[in-house]
Amino acid sequence: MNIVDWAVETMDSLGALGVFLLIFLENLFPPIPSEVILPLAGVTAAGPNQTYLGMLLASIGGSLVGAWLLYGLGRLLGPQRLRTIFIKLPLLNVQDYDKTVEWMDKHGHKGVFFGRMVPGVRSLISIPAGLYAMPIGVFTLLTLAGSAIWNTVFVTIGYFMGSNWTVIEPYTDVFSNVVYVIIAVIIAWFLIRLVVREVKRRRAGLPDPDQAHLEREQDGQDGEDEGHRGGASAASRAEGPAGTGAER
């Protein structure tokens, strides 16, 4: 059974709940294409047993709950653990982490909103939103807005085209494939830049940014510990021998 037959059977059996579950799964497993599921939901909505609004709302609900789950995973990991991962991973360093934080501060809202309308990115964008602790209310509104636009377009196409929606199915596949290729090229370009940067650093004999950062942190911690010890010693000297304060 291919994905189309499976989706049709699920919607026929469960109706709007089936659409909710399919889109929820699509958020967790990007290879399940919403560009196929959503038009099928529209086709089903045009039938006698379902409504357009019910299927659309179910699809948006599935998008939101799936996004919440991935957002929650990002929050569980948290920025401090992510920073540690950046330091430990090859080719990445703490400066890269600082740049991602800066990017999320400047463009995170736009990334979540427009990311909901990009295959592949639609699922993954929820994780960094959680990692960098975007307020849950803001994340929810942006996810709802982006998902509503994307889902409405495809559900409406399926609803008005009916069973003829398969005419445009090859084009949705082409669109998805083009987007995946673009994403792959961007990732490859990013990795090449990291490798070239590391090669240049080593040839120039520059220090490892992570090692230098860890040493600065350790020096700062040692300074704090020394300050605490110095303060305790001063307090001890001020008190003098036990009982002398009372004698004076």
C-alpha cells in the first residue's frame, strides 16, 4: 500500500481525526508529504460525510500539536546543553553558537512563520524555537498563522478539484524535490565553509576557539573561588580567637 492509499483509507475510517493524525505524523516524519495529505483531505471534505471547515481545522490542529511536541523537545534540551554540544562537535565552536543565538533573536519569528510553508523545514523549525526558548505564546501564534496559510491552500485545491487533484500531484512532488535539493545544497555549502575555516585556522596556527573559551571560563571560576577563600580568611582574621570579641 502506497502513502496515498494509506492516507485515503485513514481518512475514510477516521474522518477529521484521521487528518489530524496524519498531519501530526507529518510534523514528526517529514518524508510524509503534507502536499499529498492536505489535498486528499480537501477531496474527502467534498464528499457527503465531511465538511471543508472540519477537515481544515483538523489539519491545522495536527500541525500545531506536532509543532508543540518538537518545540518541547527543544526546550528539554535547552540552550546550555546545546552550547555544550556546539563546543564538543567537530568544526563547530562556541562562536557559532553565539551567532545562532543572535540569528534567532533577529530572525526567529520570521523563521518560524515562513518555515511552516517550506517542506522539510516545516517540521524542523520548531526545534530551534524551543532550544532558544521562544515564548510559547509567540511560537503558537506564528505556527498557527503559517500552518493556516499552507494548509488552507492545499485543502482548498483538493476540495475544488475533487478526484481530479491528481492532475497536479506530479507538480507538488517536483516542488518538494526542488526544495529538498536546495536544502541539501545549503547544508553542503555550510559544511564546506566549516571545513575550509578549520583548515585555514590550523594553517595559520591560530588557537582553538573552544579551548581558549574554556580556559577563560576556568580562569574566571578560579578567580571567583580565590575571592571566596580570601573573603573567608579576612572574616576569620577579623573575628580573632574564639571569645575575644566578647572580652573586648
